[in-house]
Amino acid sequence: MNNENQIVDALRKRGNKVTPQRLVTIEVLMTLGQQHFSVEELFQGVKQRNPEVGMSTIYRTVQILEEMGLITKRNFDDGFARYELCELDEKHWHHHLICVKCGKVIEMQDDFLEALEKEIEEKKDFIIINHELKVYGYCSDCYGITKGE
Amino acid sequence: MNNENQIVDALRKRGNKVTPQRLVTIEVLMTLGQQHFSVEELFQGVKQRNPEVGMSTIYRTVQILEEMGLITKRNFDDGFARYELCELDEKHWHHHLICVKCGKVIEMQDDFLEALEKEIEEKKDFIIINHELKVYGYCSDCYGITKGE
DNA sequence: TTAGGTGCAAAAGCTTTGCAATGCT
DNA sequence: AGCATTGCAAAGCTTTTGCACCTAA
């Protein structure tokens, strides 16, 4: 479970300083939950609580949080990097169904891939630390609309 | 099978014109084969054969080829979009093992995911048209090196 | 002929960086 | 005090666009 205090401690342990800017950033991070946020969106949230904070600070903080393994970069081809909070405790990844019509991203919890992973590690001599599955298609809202196309 | 003539025909059928620039671009595309090429790399290849061609022409041609479904955009987080030739005939996707140490990308042919796809289509009410699996980890060259880290 | 294509240079957008001032620890 | 951090502005990157000129069909 990632709460603010844990993150703050981890920052100090890394030799990073805990500034008001970072505190606010972490706060907003928590409110964003499991969403796929862009740096811009994070920045907007932070600015609401403290208009003084600069964009580059957010970028730098995001970099640190990524190095710490607290957030992961995702790419949904919408022009900017997106991140999401990692679930540190469980090695339980989720996948994304991406609607090519409306762009909606549906999350899917399913560890179907464990068998595949084992096979890869054996056959390919590759040590797996993470994986990412994106499935493109039409969501239920868009399927009907598109049908006659 | 995608040969140059097929692509040329498809271009004309779409109402696009077949210019020398596009011919060279397609030529180079063939030599790049199944590699994951960036627009810059494609541009370099084209420039060797015809130094007059401008970068924006390559970008525009790549856009058209993508719309035509002949190439697909991939993202390996190295700063720019990468593309690869599609295999039109077979619905036979391949996946990527990405080494987080040296950046090497290993391709993997395996249609393990068909069962998963069926389940998604049923459970999630989602019509799948494509998928993309990226597996991050250490390749055989880097595993030993990293071991003692 | 004429609609689409081309090259160049400029613009766009996201992201990074240099630097002087600031502030955790 | 010492060194990481900050905010700003400028720079860096890839990618897109405007425009006048060209060219395939």
C-alpha cells in the first residue's frame, strides 16, 4: 500500500529532499489513483493547490518517482507520456483494452500470461521483470456504431 | 506478400500519386524488412539514393503507408516513433522482448494469446482487431552482467 | 489540366536543461 | 553550511504545417 508517508520516507532514504512542491505533487498523485495521468494533468492538479509550482519541477519529480518504481510510464499514442501508480506489493499486472474508435482505455486484471512468461524465460533465455499488453479494438459503445461502416 | 508493385498499385487505387520520392521510399522500406525503423532511419536510407528528398516527404509518406495498413507504429520509448512492415496475409502477430539494460528488442512469434482474446471478447464485450505485447527484462547478454548489481 | 505532391523553413508540442536564487537537513 | 531543489526562460527533439512551386495522370 502506497501512502504519502511511505513515499516521503522512501524519498529521504534515497537522499532526496522533501519539499512542499513534492508533497503537493504526491498528494495529487494519490487523488489521481489508478488513472493514466499525463504530466500536464498532474501539473494542473498541483497548480490548483499551489499555483507557484513550475512545470519543470513536476517533470523532475515524475522522473524521480519513476526511478523509484512508484509510477510507470505508459504510451497510448495520444501525444504525451502517461503514467500510473504501481502496485508495489503484488506482482499483479493489468492490461489495457484500447478502443480505436473513441480512445477509451479499459483496464483488465488477468494473469493469463504467467504460463507464457515461463515459456519465454526458458526458451528465450530472458529474465522477465515486467510486461505490458495492449489490445486494440472496438469497445461496446463503438461496436454498434461502427458495424455498418 | 508485399512487393513494391503491390504497394504502388494500392497507392494508385487510393488516388495517391506514385512519385519518384515515394518509389525510393518504398524501395528502402523493403530493404529495412522486419526491422523497427524510425522515420529518421528511413530518411537516411532514402537520402543515400536520392539526396534531394526532404524529411517532410518521408513523414507524409509514412503517414499514408500507415493509413494503408502497410506499416504499424510501435513505441519503444527511445524518443521517436518506430514502424514495421505488417504482414497483411496472416493474422499472426509477434511480440517484443525488450532488454531494459541494453535496449535490444527480440522478436517472438507466438500465438499464445488466442485463448485470452476469446475470453476478452466474451467477458468484456470488446471486438479485438489487434494486440501488442511487450515483455521487459534482461536479455542473455545482460543478465550475467547485471546479476551482481 | 489539375489535384495531389514536394522542399523548405517555420511552427508546434512535449520534454529537458542552464542558471541564479532558494530552502531542506 | 552544503548541496539538492526550484522557477524561469531558453533550448532540444521529433513531428506537423503553410506555402509557392512542381508533376503524375
